[in-house]
Amino acid sequence: MILSVVVPCYNEEAVLPETARRLLALLNELVGDGRIASGSHVIFVDDGSRDRTWPLIEELSSLHSCVRGLKLSRNRGHQNALLAGLFAAEGDAVVTVDADLQDDLGAIVEMLVAHAHGAEVVYGVRKHRSTDTLFKRFTAEAYYRMVARMGVEIIFNHADYRLLGRRALEALRQFGESNLFLRGIIPQLGFPSAIVYYDRAERFAGESKYPLGKMLAFAWQGVTSFSAAPLRMITGLGVLISLASFAVTIWAVWIRLFSDSAVPGWASTVVPMYLLGGVQLLCIGIIGEYLAKIYMETKRRPQFFVERYSGAWPGGDTACR
Ligand code: UDP
Ligand code: MG
């Protein structure tokens, strides 16, 4: 069985040599054990880095025949870098793993075992979040709960560290959407799956390429790609507000008819005005989000272009040196 390991890299010059060293050692060991075939390889996807990431990848792939490189024409984000790698990979199984060595590479061995036992998809799930900030831990937990309630099938504490078998990979390729939120799509493929628990370490070097803004955009993408719940909430909100204003109307009429304290309504005019204004804007905003999504999807724009390749792509001498 040939294994492809796909590693998205964005400005990872600080960790890349170490990542490559550890991955190659692991591949060699696995090939030695006869768990994977000798054509197994690592694919580093350079997601438009501005540092020395690509030259490093080129160097690695000239030194090691089982290292391949793939350079995207510009930064397209983690998910697209993953897709580029997944679509280029020809292994019988593909493992995707971050470049920063936060994910314990040893879990790959367990993933292979689970795959050998029939799991087409093996999810790497973090045992704990002790390396995260309190803020990250809290928001992550809240987010997983929220999307789960909205009906998105999602594996708690699983990021993009996973193994996909050939069949799962072929299935994934059939998705026509251009904005793929892999964590939501993959459980939908529906093949037998397994979970492998692993320890998540601190970043080996360099800093996170996921600042808060990117994180939020990614989270929102996960919601709107899978769920119409926000749209439905608008309807619910509309019903509530209508009921409330109906009550206010009755109250206003009551005051007008049956009391003499009617200096009618600064409050009852101004409050609903602001309230409704706010709610309407919010609703239009959410509808707009979905419209924008439809707009983007109908264009069917490709999500990435590969600018250059390095290393031994199909054929050639693929034995690990
Ligand atoms: N990454 C990428 N493109 C981006 C941002 C990140 O390919 O635009 C890669 C990055 O090099 C790393 C992985 O995605 O291999 C995860 O990013 P990071 O470790 O910075 O995220 P965090 O672990 O902090 O959530
Ligand atoms: Mg990381």
C-alpha cells in the first residue's frame, strides 16, 4: 500500500526541515516494517509562502526522492492547500497533517492500523486542549456544540489530521462545491470510519498562521456551508418581533382609551424603531451571506492553481533515500 502524506505549508521555513526529517524517518520505518510500500511519499504544498518555504521544499525534494513539492500560485488558505495536495496525491491512502509538528506523527501508525482494519476514514482527535489558550478552548468548545446543534455532522476536537482511503478520496473529488469545509464534508462521505486519539503539542517553531480573523471566517464558513439554521432563525426572530409589536400595539391602544396619562409614546415609537432597524439589518446581512455564497458557487471558480512542481512526480525512482 502506497501512502501519501500531504502537508500544507504557509511561511513554515522555521519548522520545515525538522518536519521533513521526522516524516522521512517515519516513512522509512514504516517501509522497513512492510506496513507501507516503498513508493510512499510526502507532498509539501506551499500555500504561497513569502519566506524560504518553497526553496526549502525544492531542496528537500532534490535530496529525497520521496519528497514532492507543489507550489500554489498564491496564498489560498489552509483548506485549499489541503485540497491541492489531496487532489494531487496518488497514494492508496492519504494522511493530511500540519507542518508545525503540533500533531503527534506517531498517530499515523495507528491510523494505518485502523485503515488496515477497514476504516476508510480515520480521524485524528486531540486528547486534550491543554496547549490552547483559555479563549481558544472556550470558543472551540462553544463552536463545536453550536454547529452540532445546527445539524452539521462534525467530529469534536478533530482538525485536519486524518487518513483518507482511496475510495473516500475519490468520493471527495466528486464534490462540486468550490468552498469545501473538509471537517464537515468528510463525515458526510459516510464510509466506515475510526478515531485515533493523539496528544497535541505546542507549535515546534514559528507562529500560528491562523490569526483570530481567519479563525472567525473559517468558523462562519463552517456554519453557512452546511446549515440554513441562521436563515431559519431569522424567520423565528421575525415571528417573535411581530408578536411583541402586536402586544405593544394593544398596550398603546389600551393606554389611549382607558387612561389619561397618554403622552403617547416617545418610548413606544423610538424603541421599536431602533430595535426593528437593528433586527432588519441583521437579517438582511445573513441573507446576504447566503446570497454571496450562491454567487461564489455559481461562478465555479477554481480554488487554486499549481504554479510549480518539484521532486519525483508520477513514475520515476520513488524509493525513499
Ligand atoms: N496554513 C496554510 N495556509 C494558510 C494558513 C495556514 O497552508 O493560509 C497551514 C500552516 O502552514 C500549517 C497549517 O495550515 O501547516 C495549520 O496552520 P497553523 O498551525 O498556523 O494553525 P493553528 O495550529 O495555529 O490553528
Ligand atoms: Mg498549528
